[in-house]
Amino acid sequence: MIVLKSDAEIEKMAAAGAVVARVLNLMETEIAEGITTAQLDELAEQTVRDAGGVPTFKGYRGFPASICASPNAMVVHGIPSSYTVVDGDILSVDVGVTLDGLVADSAWTFPVGEISERTRELLATCEKALLAGIEQAQPGNHVGDISAAVQQITEAAGFAVIRTLVGHGVGRAMHEDPQVPNFGEPGSGTELREGMTIAIEPMITAGTHEIALADDEWSISTADGSMSAHFEHTVAITTDGPRILTVRTVPESAAAATSLLA
């Protein structure tokens, strides 16, 4: 069942989204060679709690941490650990925050030091695909319009969409209907209506679209070890068009390092 949100609920989600954005901006500042993903998790949790929020992921279906931290070929659901970030890595950080009973969710993939040109293209393409998907989040459009936009941008650049992982409704709960795949046909799927709130989250890879689940039963990586990227925003469907509820300003250092959308 799709849960439509009131204007007041969307404002609360935007407040939660502002905390999510604050955490991701902090991650951008702190991610550097030598830091562990466990240290990043501690910083993120403290930031969320200082803002009066609750880390949505912590304890969700048994997940043990406040963020998902997924390096390189790991697509999503990486458990923060003693893994130490090194130059040349990319690190996807996924953050959920519950504030006043409403949830917002966003993810970003950060480069660490010098990365390869192909990996830089992967990150730029994934963010571009996210923005293309968001542009389709209009009342009267369909989920398939979002899906097709993400797929077109991704595959035109020579990358692959991971097909078994999807975006989703979000707001009163972490996961709500509808599912939002990153591939599909325009005009297909659920019609988008004012008051819907969805997490649009392209997950793409430089190699195969096939994935593998780790022994920890959380971490999901590309089956061939190829690099992957994950960008996500929580978006409200409004009569004025899509409203990003997790909007963030990328620090100048990140813009210079990745030249995203250049």
C-alpha cells in the first residue's frame, strides 16, 4: 500500500533530510586515507543524535550500525568495521535519519585521493542518472519513467544497472511501496501522485550487473569485483514537480576531485 504524505509530514521529512545531508557533508570532510569505516560510523551517529534524530539503520532488521559504508566493489549494506580507507578507493555511504517519526534516506559515493578516469566516469554517470530519474518524478508520470531515465543514462555511458536492488517508498517507515527499479519501460509501473515520497537510488557497476551476498548476510558486492557506485535522494512528488528532501551542497573539494556532471 502506498502511503501519501501530508504537507506537514513532508516538511518533517525535509527536516530529517537536512540531518542526513549534514552527515553526508561530514563524511565528505572526514573520508581520507587512514580512517576506518567504524570511525566514520561513530561520527555519523553522534551527528544524528546531536540533531535530535535517530539513526534509522541501527537495529533495522538487525543491522548493527548507523550508516552503510561500502567500498569499491561493494554496492550496498557494508557494515562499518576496521576497514581502513586508502588512496584510490571509492566509498559509498548510505544514511537514514528518523526525526519526529518521519524518515529520510540518502547515499553518496565519495572518491578517496586519486581514482582512475573510468571510476571517475562511473561516479559522474551515477549522479547524472540520479538527477535524470528525479526529473521524471512528476505527478502523472509512472515509476517506469524514473527507471527508464536511470537506465538510459547508465547504459549510454557503457555501465550496467544492478537489477536486483531497487529504490523504494520511504517516510513513515524505512521501506514502503512502491519499489523503484533502476531499469524499465517509460509509462510502466505505478502512477506517481502528489504526496508520494520515494527514495530514488541508482546502483550501477563498471562490470556485470550480477551481485553476490557476503557471509555477513548484509554486504552486497558485484559478482565480478568491478567498481560500483550508489547515489540516492529522498524525493517528494508535488504539484510543483519533484522536491529533493535530502538536498546537500557538495563541498568544493569534492566538486574539484570528481568533476561530477562536468
